Amino acid sequence: MQLLFGFLIALLIAFAAYKARSLNKSGAIAATFTGTVIFGIGGWEWAIVLLTFFIASSALGRAFKKRKQGLDEKCSKGHERDAGQVFGNGGIATVFAALYFFFPNELWPWLGFSASLAAVNADTWATELGVLNPNPPRMITDLRKVVEKGTSGGISLIGTIASLAGSALIAFLASLLTDNWSLFLPVTFSGLAGSLFDSLLGGTVQAMYFCLKDNKETEKHPLHTCGTKTTHIRGWTWLSNDWVNFACGIFGVIVAFLTFFILHNSSFIIP
């Protein structure tokens, strides 16, 4: 019954997000699946964390439109999320929700779930709020190199602070909902680390293309916003932004587990 109830709630939310144009058709189907697993197996605590990520990221995606003018031509996709984006951001969280079914008395599924969402939330906040930085970002692999806003691998002070805030929000909920504040530091740190790892991949091995007509680097392929065919210039062709987001979540989980283990076995955190 809980799984059926989770399916109905997930379907309702996905339909509402589709009508609000936060999801396209494939994204709504993917969100229904992930929501069913997370709501149906995890319960309301897991649902709150997931919905906080989704609502906040959707709202930020629509905010500061004037500041974001021209950035869509760099990004592979818009703010109407498809299945790839849903699974890229929520796939790891869904896996840990499923594992919770087999390990309901263990803390680590909740830690992994929270850390993965903290990482993708941190990355989303950094991307969406980084445009508010008064100065252009700098490439994470060479902080002396100034790049255009929206460039993969570019980081800024405001973007990094936003990343930390987005991570801390998920960490706060993860700790509050379980009344276990030993989670706060590991989840917060994992989110920030995951976001920076995302930028590192974006600046090194993520597939990037070039539009000869507009003379711009872009993630879009095979066609740029102007309709011109884009040419591959660097990175692994299979490593799209969706896979980078997926890796961001995995890295966040690894960092969270390591950090929690170190702190939990020291004097800094009392079990």
C-alpha cells in the first residue's frame, strides 16, 4: 500500500511539474519512477528532502532571467528537465532509497541518499546563482584564466558560497528529520565537494562542442541554438552533462561516507 501511495503522490507531483513546464514528458515519466521508489519505500522524510531539492532547483532555474540571458546557448538543455536530467540528478538517491528497503535499520542508506542530493543541489545552486557574481568566473583547473559565465568548469566566489548553502540546506533537513546532527558536517562537506568535482569534470573531460557560426563553445550537440551543427573540440564524447551530474552525486556519497567515518570515530562527534 505504501508503494501504491508513493506512486500516486509521485504521479501527481510529476503531472503538476509537467504542466508547470519544469519537466517534459520523458522527465515526468522518470520523475514518477524515482518518486515512486523514494516516496513508496523511504516515506515522508525522504519525500521532503527530494521535494526540497526539486522545488528549490526549479525555482532557481526560473529566477534572474535577465542575468541568464545568452547562457542557454552554452548549456546542453534548458530548465524543462528531461529523463536524462532527472536520472542524472536523482538516480543515485533512488538507488539508496531502494537499498533502504533491504536495510531499514541502517543509517548509511539515508546518508547516501542525503549526500547525493546535497551534491546535485549544491551544483544546481552554484550554477543558477553564480550568474550573480559581479566578475566573470575563473576556470577551476587554472584560477588565473577568466572565462565567460556559463562555461563548464568555471567557478566564482558567489557560486561557491551558493553551493555551500545548497548543500547545507539538504544537510540540515537530513539531520533534522532523523534528529541525528552527526550527519550535518559530512553531508554539507560532501555536497560542496561534489559540486567542485562536477566543475572539474566540466572543465576537463566533459564533452564540449563549438559553433562556427556564433564562434562559441557549447554543450549542445548535434545542433547549436542557432541551428548550426556543432563540432566536438574536447572531452569524452559520451560524457554529457547528465553523466557529469550523476558522477557528482556518486562523488558526494563517497566523500560523505569517508567524512562520516572519520568524524564518527573521533572526538568531534559523539554518537
